[in-house]
Amino acid sequence: MLRLILGLALFIAAHSVRIVADDWRTRTLARLGPGGWKAVISVVSLGGLVLIAVGYGQARSDPVWLWLPAVWTRHLAALLTLGAFVLVAAAYVPGNQIKAAVGHPMALGVKVWALAHLLANGTLADVLLFGSLLGWAVASFTAARRRDRRAGVGRPPAALAGTVIAVVAGTTLWAAFAFWLHLALFGIAPFGRA
């Protein structure tokens, strides 16, 4: 469990600099340059991800159950993760109405994804992993919206075509994960296939 906690601390710290120390981030970014800054954040994030994967894998081999989720939570999680994938896709597709409406679809997508996994899983490791990421996503979304208001950021122009592309891309990625990749990568079949 210690590896999971250390990995979460590293990963979340790397992604929280703008939330807790935006001025320091700006100075460091100017000193290192965009490439140097991205390299440092990438190394810290990758180290965190490796520790998370190892720690979560170890915790799954001897789970500490806090509750047993009802079967319907898996169905709700599948629906919520579909929305999460569409939100994440919308973060990368320019000129879509989803991004124009929410401003920061990546952070919102992580919130929805983490909540879905919290509902459908009941071990201590799940609460640590998905609860931590949910807390980070809430803080990140709130901080980003606050920065937007201070800077007077308006809504970007949006078009139906960009929205359709985001929805199709998100749905396609969700289907790939739900029916194949989740089992291949994590050993868990969301729809009960073994």
C-alpha cells in the first residue's frame, strides 16, 4: 500500500503545481523552458505512475474490502465512463461545444471517471486511488475556472463538427477500453467477461 500512496503523492504533486504554486511554476518554466519543464514533470509523473501500478497491483492481490458494491454500480460506472471519455476527447478536439461549455473538459472527465470507479469498487486501494484522483480533479477544475475568471477568459468559438468528432472519438475510445483494453491492461472485464 505504501508504493500506491507514494506513487499517488508523486503523480498528484506533479499535476498540482499550477493549483498550489502557479507563480513558482511560471518562474521555473521561464528558467527551464517548455521542454525542460515538460521533461521534469514527465519524469516525476512516470515515476508516480510506475509506483501506482505496482502498488495497486500488490493491493489487489490481498484486498481490504470496505464495502461490496452492488451489481448496478458497474452499469452506472459504464455509463459515467462513457461521458468521461467524451469529455477527455473534447479536451483535444478544437472548436467543440463541449469545451466551450465546460472550459476544462479534461479535469471534468477525470472527475467523472474517478467517481464512476469509486462507485463500482469497494476496496481500500480503490478508495485511495480513485478518491485521490477525484480530489485532485475537483481542485484542478476549481483552480482552472478561478484562473479563467481572473484572466477574463471567454468561451472559445465552437462548431457542431468539432462536437461530433469529440463525441465519436470519445465513444470509440470508451468502447475499445470497455470491451478489450480494460481486460488486457488491468485484468478486469467491465462487462463481466473473463
